[in-house]
Amino acid sequence: SAEGRLTLSEPVLVNLNVLRTVLERLSIIPGLVPALEARLPAEYQEKLAARDTVLAPIDVRLRLREGWLEFDELTLRTDTFQLVAPGRVALDGTLQMRTTLRIERQLSAAIVRGVQELDALANAQAELEFPVAVEGRLPHVTVMPDVQAIASRLAVRTAVGFLERALGPAQEPEQGPGPNEAEPQADPLGGLLR
């Protein structure tokens, strides 16, 4: 077992637009990319149309173990998304990584304006999150969204919305007396004596 560090100052994923690939593979929403292309601001349309993915500099600690270079936290970041995850690369170039693709807030808002259903995938910071697997033999890597997990989140949001429309919005439960408090007694004389 050995350890080291990999630093890349200008990394580019050639012939792979990660963001477009993930969105195209969301088969649960047919026609997603064309719908977004028609509705997104020009700067984001250009990013979806780009051939390559230009990444921010990479600095990752690696371990060599049993024929694999393993990393605990590889960060792949662009101006529109970020992936942070553990993973490993075999000495033959085979890559395995499961992570969440997190899209920056402004682009997430633009995407949700174009396809409202995707709001179910937003985190508390209003960033869209897509669980993905990054696999393949370098340089031929695929980025596959976990369509089943995404469909489950969309189904839950749809069911909650349906129930709220059918039953009305959730209401705060009425507060009764605490365990050591007595119920207020009704005045049997109706307030005649004071």
C-alpha cells in the first residue's frame, strides 16, 4: 500500500458534457433537454451545448491498494455543478464512483422554471441534486443518473402534492394541556358569580 497526491491545474473532460449527459439520461422526463434548451437563458444554453467539461483544478489524495488507486474525496467542480465523492481507479483506467451531482443555485432555479417537476430534487439551499454513478475506463467514462432514486423522489413529491390538494394543507395539531396540567374547568354558573 502506498499513498500520494494527484494535482491537475487545468483538467478537461474531453467529449463529455457532464451536465447535459445527466439531464439527457433522465428518461423519466421525456424531452427534458429540448424543453430546457428552449427556456434557459443564453449563457446556460451555451453550457449545455458545450462539447467538453472544463473543471476547476483538482487536488486529491490517493492510496494504492490491491491494484486500485482509491480516493476518499475527489471534488470535480465547474461553474455550474459540483461532484464530491469517494471512488477508485484501477491501474488499467477503470473508474468507479457513486456520488451526487449538485447544480449551482441560479442554474437550478432556471431549470426548475423550465421543468417545475424537478423542484422535488432541490436541497435546502435550492440546488438541484442528482444521484449519479461515474464509471468506465478512462478516457471513456459515463455519467449515469440513478433514475430509480430520482423517480422515487419525484413520486413522493407528486403524492404529497396530490394529498395536500385533496385533503388541504397540513395543519398544526391543537395543543392540549401538558401531562401535568389540568383541563380548565368550565364555570358551571356561566360567569354569574365573580
